[in-house]
Amino acid sequence: MKCPYCAVNESRVIDKRDALDMRHIRRRRECLNPSCGKRFTTYERIEDIDLIIIKKDGRRERFDRNKLLAGVLKACEKRPIPMERIDNAIDDIETSLRGHPSTEVDSKAIGGMVVKKLRGIDKVAYIRFASVYREFDDLNSFKEELEKLIKR
């Protein structure tokens, strides 16, 4: 494993733990470069069957967890949300997708899952994501969504 600090390819595992969902293994590593010696964490995940996402325009692309995470992080930008909470939400969404009976999933279904998760995490992040996902075309549709949120 390459050290993220000095890029040396030699490290040793100090500690290994299963994650709570039993689908990940967390490894604490130590760089073997004598001038570095820093510690870092890696995660090993079971590689599942490829999911295909059907986009709005009909294109198909492979599911990319990092792309999903980037979208959620953009919505949560400058909000007091712990990264662990965001990771857990992404894990829940991915687990749900992998449990889907088909290997092809509509992007709208994923957006709906994200909106639902964000609504429970942070209202501002929810509105940010929903404004892109639901493609508000004018101020009134944005206002209506805010009013729905306030009523809850």
C-alpha cells in the first residue's frame, strides 16, 4: 500500500477491524520508510456486481460511489454535518441499491434516496440537493418546496 505522505510502497498493518456493516475492513497502517513512519487508514470493501445507472437522457453508466459522495458533499458544503454521518448515509444508499432486484437503477430513484436521507440530516443540505434534483424552474416551485419543509 502506497503511503499517502511520502508515496513509498511499503507499509505494515498495525490493526485490522471489521466495520459495523461487516462489508468493510478497516486497516491501520504504518509507513516503513524510516524518514516518514506516519500512520494512515485504509478500507477494504467487497467488490459487488456492477450497478448500471440509467440517466435522464437514457444513457447508461456504471455506479460511482465517489460521484454520489461528491454530490452529497456539495449539498452539505459549509454545514455542520460530521463526515461520518455523510458516509453512513452514502453507505445506506449504496446498500439499498445493491439490494435492488435489478442491476439497473434509474438515476431518479437514487436522487429520491438522497433527498430522503438529507431531509433527515440537514434541512439546508436537503434544499440545496432538492433544488438541483427536482430542477426547480422558477422561484415559486422553490418557495413551495420550502413551505412543505417548514410544515413538517
